[in-house]
Amino acid sequence: MSETLALGRIPLDDYAELLGAGEIEELRALASPLRGRSIQMVNSTAVGGGVAEILTRLVPLAEELDLNIKWEVMSGGEDFFEVTKAFHNALHGAPYHASQKDFDVFLSYNQRNREKLALDGEFVVIHDPQPAALIEARKPGTNHWVWRCHIDLSRPNRVVWDFLEQFVSKYDGAMFSSPEFSRQLPIPQYLFYPAIDPLSEKNCELEQDFIAQVLARYDIDPQRTILTQISRFDRLKDPVGVIRAYRIVKRYFDCQLVLAGGSASDDPEGAVVLKEVLREADSDRDIKVLELPAWAPLEVNALQRASTIVLQKSLREGFGLTVSEALWKKKPVVASAVGGIPIQIIHKHTGLLAHSVEGAAYQIRFLLSHPEIAAKLGEHGHEHVKENFLITQKLKRYLTLFLTLARGS
Amino acid sequence: MNAAETPFEFFTVSYLTRIGNQSAGTLAELLTGLEHCSDASIFHHTFQTLGSHHFLTEGFSNDFAQWVLSDTNRNDLAEQLAVLDIRDYVSIAALRRDLCRAVGDYCNTYPHFAGQSALERFYFCESVEVTVPLGRTARTLDEFRNGVAHLSHSGFYFHFISSRLRLQLRTNDFSHWLADGLGLQTLSESVNHIDIYTNTLDSARAKLLRLIDRERRKA
């Protein structure tokens, strides 16, 4: 069943203390010409995943600005989501042989949703490939349709992309998280960063007592250096590489390593990687491998805030918002130069980039030797996130897009 | 207190980044891109980046210099690009000419570096600008001070930095109004001398407010 979601209120003024009253005044000024005009956000899931997480916060904030915004969730059966999951992986570059049946399943569910959903908003934002073919419901010359792609399309499966492109090229514009992720298209393409919410449980300020409790629970010594990587147990996040970098650092600095991610119990591949990680850790009492229940946002927040340095040594990455989470907390970050990470880490300005285990170890040692530089990187990182990767900035970008589209017509 | 006939009207600006179809993997390709990209692209990578990285004051003045430094490791060319001061330009065409000259001369002098692959590609983007009035005006120095103090970063950037291109003068909105509206020529010049490269937007604003306060004490 397709559904329109109703969400609780998030007062916009709550952000004024963090961002300054001028920033909130600016949002109101940008929204003023759009007051009462209708916007529809459409995706394929109400819970779970980054898009739903962002819309859960973005939609109430837009309502605070008196925009007539609705969030519609398209419906689909198991067969549809199997196909779209395969499309998703193929668009990321994984090998996949698409059959005509797969395309038929995709088209059939899009057709059914076109009949169910009233897509008559002045601005319609379609998120990701699943609902991309809803564009066929658009009446010529009526409203503005844009496609927000959260996927790295730099090396897509050609057959799947060619199939999708026929729909994407009918939109008024497409938005990507990095210029590298974009495609050659006949429509304007815009840069739209993912965002974190500074008031969410994962990023809000915490009491020192709570942080101390979390450290005690996991037997982490707050008096000693703490290196942390927060990520699921996935080879592309290179947790084994992180342990090897830690071992190099350990030759010169006393330190602990925290590897924290979601529980691997319902993820067969994650369980295999977790075993590899535990084998590499080799019962080192200073390596804490933590399986956090459903990502325990407050605990992640506490671990990040308690860290001396935060790492994100991924081999491949989408955008890697854990980097922004750490930067927001003014933490020095050492991360790989992959995916969207270099957008967040401007090397030597908002953090340090590395290209290997040895390189990561060197950068960590450098920061441990120069805490004043580490602190400065953390400060600049915080400002960089404030300027570019907060939910309020994302809202501002949407307002600017809608004003631009309206001006164009 | 002296009141201006024409009030200062406070605006703010928001930019959408449009991804272009050009990219560069070598210095030679950067030169081609610089020659052919839109004016909005030159603006985006020079004027606008100064606003979006307003908290950095060391070693970051425009995207071209940053890419040449971090991805091609040509420190000398990066320095030549970084010292191009947008305050010296009242047109994008002139700025483009100097960017092209710096990269072109370097490629001619060091042809073996011109074709070397960079670590990461440079993607040409452009800024799409939307400006909106904030509904606040100032006629006196006190009202002006209050308005400046409450501007967002973007609003401050719009009046203090990007206005230079709009005015086509070697000045900014604040200085222009202080001189023309209130006849405060000396204050206007002092404000125009605040260094936008060695200050953050916040510290530039703090300096501006201090200059205004000094002027108010004189009155």
C-alpha cells in the first residue's frame, strides 16, 4: 500500500542556538516566496536507510517554513525490492545480468503506483531508482520534477543505467552527492550533499557522565588515547586495515582502538568479516570490537566524542557521513580519499587523507605528535560541516532549487 | 544622527551548485577547461568558494589553486593561482584571462608536467544564484550596525564579497553605502581594506563592527 507519512513537529528555532538567528532568518526569507506551494517527496521506504532518515527530519522542518510538503512512500512487493536491490548493486558497479523480466517487474510496480499516488505537487522530488519511472505520470508542462540520486553512478552497469536513463532524462533536473557520481545527461545536474542532524541522538551534545558510563561499559580507559572507527563490519570499510594501522601507531604511542558497528547477527557477510576482525585483533585487550544493537545512536555519539582521533579507512565509500558526524564533534579525522570523503576532508584543512595502511598510521602518529594541529583540524572540520553538511543546509539547498525551478518557468 | 536618504537594504544569497560537463585530469586539461567553462563556473571556483570555505584563512583561496596543490603537487603553480586576489577584478573575463595565463605559461615552461595525471580529477561546476531581501533596512549607522551584526554568513558574503562583481567597482556594498549614503568616506575605505583572505567571515565582520563602533564614539 502506498502511503503519505505524517511526522511530528521539529521546531526550527531549536537550531538557532547552534547556527545563529541569522541562519534561521535566512531560511525563512528563502521560504517566503514558496509559502503554501506544494512539494512532494517520494521514495520507497518509510523506515531504514539514509533517505528515510533524512526525510524524517527534513519534512517537519519544511513544514515549519509553511511549505505544503508531503512525503509519499511507493509500494512494492518482494519481487520488486529484489529487482531494485539488484539494480542498486549493479549501479554501484557490481556484476549483474539483467533480464527482461526484471525490467517488467520494475515497470509494472511503477505503473501501479502511478495509478495510486496523486503526483500533482508543484515540485515533485523522486528519490533513487525505485520510483524513477513515476515520471511517466507527469502531465506535460505542469509541475517540476527532479530526481535525487543517492547512489555512486561513476561506474554503473551499462544495461541497467541505459534502462533508467530513459526515465531520468525526462526530469527537469537530477541531484548527485558528488560531481564524480554524476552522468552525462541532457538535463541540469546539481550537487546535493547528504546531511546530518545536529539535534539527533547521534549528534546532540551529551553529558560527560553519560560518556564516562559508555566507556566504562566497554572497558575503555578515558585517560589513554582512543582511536575509533564507526562502521558496519564490511570489507569495504577495511576494519582489518584499521587494526594494522593501529599496530604501527602502537609502536610509538600507547593507544586503544575501538571498532564499533551494527550487530552482524542478521548479516551473513558481516558475521564473516567480524570473525576476520577478531582473528586480526588476536585477543589484544586494547582493541575493542563492539557490536552495537541497532546502531545505538547515543552510544555511537558517546564513542565519537570520547575519541582522540576518528578513522574512516574505507576502500570504497558512498558519501561516508560518519566523517561529518565526527567533524561536527570537532574531532580530528584520518580517512581514505575515496567516494565522498574528500568532499568532507579537505586535506590538511579539515582533516587528513590517507591512501594506505601505512599512510593512515603516519597521519595518526602525526596528529598524536601535534595535538594543537589536531585541535585546529577539528575546529575547521566543525565549521565545514556547519556550512555544508547539516540538515538545515540541505533544506536551504532544496529551497534554492525550488526557487530556481520556479524562476525558470 | 546622520540619516541616509537611500536606505541600505539587507539581502541574503543562496547558491545551488550545478555540475558541469567538463573535468580535468591534467594541467593541460585544466587550461582547456578554464578557457571554455562558463563565467558562472569561474565565479563558483573563485568568488563563491571563498564564501563556502570562509572559516579557512591559510593556504586556501580558490578551488583551482587547491586542486593544483593537492592533486598535481605543483606547489609553484598553486601559489601563482592562490595569489590572484578577486578584489583586483571587476569582471570574470579579466579573472579568467589571468587564470589561463598562469596555467598556460606553466604548461609551456614545463611541458612534461602539463600531461601528468592528477591524483583526482577536477570537476568544473557553476553557481546558480538566488537572492532574497531580508525585509530589513538601515538609514542610520546604528541601524546599519545592528543589521550587519545579525546577518547570516551568506548575507554577509553577498554584501561584502560577491557585491564587488555586481557593483563593477573595486568596493563592496557596505563601503559603497557608507560613503554614498552617510558620507563616511574614511570609514568606507577602512571597511574596504579588511582583508578577506586573511580573515574568516566572522573575524571580518567583527573588524567591521569595531570600525563602526569607533565611528559612533566619534559622533
